[in-house]
Amino acid sequence: MLVKLFGSAVYGVDAITITVEVDTPGGPIGVFIVGLPDSAVKESTDRVISAMQNSGFDRPRGRIVINMAPADIKKAGASYDLPIAIGMLAATAQIPNEELQHYVIMGELSLDGSIQPIKGALPIAIKTRAEKFKGLIVPKDNAREAALVNNLEVYGVEHINDVIGFFTGTTVLTPVKVNTREEFYDAQTHFELDFNDVKGQENVKRALEIAAAGGHNAILIGPPGAGKTMLAKRLPTILPPLTLHEALETTKIHSVAGKLPGNASLVAQRPFRSPHHTISDVALVGGGGNPQPGEISLAHNGVLFLDELPEFKRTVLEVMRQPMEERRVTISRAKVSLDFPASFMLIASMNPCPCGYFNHPEKECTCSPIMVQRYLNKISGPLLDRIDLHVEVTPVPFSELSSHKMSENSNDVRERVIKAREIQEKRYEAHAGTYANAQMSSKLLKEICVINQVGHNLLKTAMDRLNLSARAYDRILKVSRTIADLAASDDIRPEHLAEAIQYRSLDREGWGG
């Protein structure tokens, strides 16, 4: 008997519906899977048969052919175990098959019939609703994630007998309901960290406020123990809250990568990713045999923090250059080309030299000028040009460390950042894909970042003296526009330009000997 039911394959951050056809045509005994399955899918027959027998059902006899269509798309992973098992039971007349075609079924089976979680439940649910299926059956651990999609019946199951009972009418499954908006807004303001934890460093906090307000990339340069990492980790607490659309997009990426915890709901806070400097280029930008999102995509709509930037392999840093400009990364393979979103804020930190004390106000640097220059040369000029703010972090004196004076908290800074972002949102509402000053195109830059003659002369002097590139010129204008927005100023004034110019530390004479 021929039986049809449906599963789903995740490609990139989207899903494709897979038709699973199970037939018992007769012939040589065995189970044959066709339709471009990978090794994990081929191995599923042993898991499935053991799970069926251990759940009280008969082992299929004779020849069984399983076709997974469309046949030109590779089927990867163990999440097809459940639809294959249900299809085999229906094809051998052990369960009815009338309702199977109305549901999408996904899940990995253990040998005892229990169902393990899968990756990509959210994009699968979105595709299931789009194709107007009656419901979606997924492992219980993925049910809340899939239930984020409204107007879709999502059933969470723990054992294959739950699914079989559902289709035979002996078990009642209750659809999982999630109050998406209530949970999302409740979780948006619960941070463990706060800016007022940091003593002193008011100039660095100001720079990070500017970075957050305009979506700018920043690099913190200073000696060990000055607070670079501590400050960077608190940046998400001053970023504007995620919108529902951004949260859904971010959750999809984390779902596909399998990074969501069990019984997870929407990602409510902006991601903060901090990969180790030994990371490979594939792990950073994404890829692999079955392409998966990398760290830059997992940081989408959030922060990518690269601590000790010069310690990263040069090839790893260079592959970031194009995604930083285009805010997406394209993974191309012989048979498939996938786009992963990668709109992130890059925050990097570094010591000024190998010993860490170059330009230190108290400690003496033991590095020669050549050593300092070689250390800085680990970061290419084109990558540095893509970083808008170069911020010097100096050690905090004891008097400030021991002070009981409370500094400004994250909520107060966040309010100013949100107001600046609202100005930008209104400014760019007619320009699709542009939401912040850092995303301005060259054409928009000429229209929006208009400066008077005094500002023009100031910028010309800085460009000549610091020997800045054309890209650095654009960065200064974008940062000065953000500073003006924070001051609620319609025009970019000379003082805004002056502050923006000072955030080009690595372009100044004196660095690198």
C-alpha cells in the first residue's frame, strides 16, 4: 500500500516541505530510501524498526521503498525518523492513514520510541502555516518554539505512541499555546549586567552610547585590566529593544543552528556573541557540508564581540569584510547557494602592543617600535576602515575604583539611544533596508550629512593631518550625524565633527611608533 505524508527540510533560514512516500511494492526484502538522503537518513531504518518493535508494533515484512521528494534536495539529519516510522506503520496497515496528509511530522527517534528534539522548528512551523496544513507535530522540547507561529495547531509529543494514538483516536493531544507578545515584552528589560557596574570610563561609555545610537562598529584599545571586556558585555543593555520582526528573524537563525534552549520562546534580547580567537573562518561566517549559520549570523540584530582582535587569524578577519558592508553572507556550494542575514554591530578589543602597555600613563612599554607596528599590522587597513570608532581605554585610578558614587545606569542611556534611533527611523522611512546612520549609502551620505564651511575646514585639516582614507571620511560623517541626533540637532555642527574625529585613534601619529 502506498502512503503519503509530509516532513520538512531546512535550507538557510527557511524551510521546504518534503513529501515522504512509503510503498510496499513486493520484491527483495529490505528497506530502501531514495530521494538524496544523507548517511543519517539512511541509518534511520535501524532506529525506526527498533523503535517500532519496542513500542509494541510488528517489524515490517517484505520490501519497503521510501521516497523523499523533491529528489534533487539533500535530506540531512535524523529528524525524518518520525515521519518515516509513521509512514511504514501506515503502509503496513498497522495504523490508519486518512489524516496523515493534513499534518507535517518531524522528530528524531530513540530506540525505545521516545522522541528527541530537532533543529529549525520555527522555520518549519512558518512554512507549515504558509502551505495551509492542518497542524504540525514536533518533539515536546520544540513545541513552544513552533507555537510562536499563530493560526497553526502545534502538538508536542514525547513518544511515538503519542503520535500513533493521535491518528488512531485513542490519545487526545492538546495544541500548545504561547502568549508571544506578553512573554516577549516581559523578557526585554531583564538584564543581569548594567552600565553602572563600571567605575569611571565615562569617555568610553560615551563612545559606546554613540555606537549604540547609530549602529556603529567600535574597537576598544587599552592595557590589560582596563575594563574593555566588561564594557563590551554591557553594550546590549543600552541597545534599543528588539522589535517583534527582529526577534522572529533572530529566533529563526538560532533555531536553525540548534542554539535555542529546550522549551524556548522568542529571543527577547539582542544576541551577544563572543567567539574565541582560535575560531575558523567557516565557524565565523558559516558554511559546512550542510551549510549552517556562523557566529556573524548568530549575532544578527545584536553584537559580535571579538576580544584580543590581533590574536585572530588574519584570514578569519578578512572574510568578515564583505558581510560587514552587505549585512548578509552568501554561502555558495556546487548545488546550492544560501544567504544568511548578518546585520551585526562589531565590537572589538585589543592591547596596544604585545606587552600591553604602549602609551600607558604609568607603566613602561617593553616593546620596540617595530614590535608595536608588527602587532598593529595584524589588523588590515581595510578592516580598520570599516570600524567607525577607535576608542582608547585607560586604567581607572584607585580613587574612582573605591568611590561609592553611582554612575549612570543602562536604562537612562538606553532612553537617549532609543530617541536617537527614532529620529533615524523617521529619516530613513522611505529607504528600505536602512534603519540607522551606520547603514547609510554613499548617496544618502551626500544628502543627509551636510556640513557648513567651518566644519568643512575642520574635516579637511583632520584628513590631511591624519592621512585618512575616503572610507574613514565617510565614517566620520556618519558618526557626527549620530552625535547630532543624540543632541537632537538638525544640523551637524563643528563640535559634533570634532568629537567624531577624535574617535579615529589608530589613524593618529604616535600609534605604531
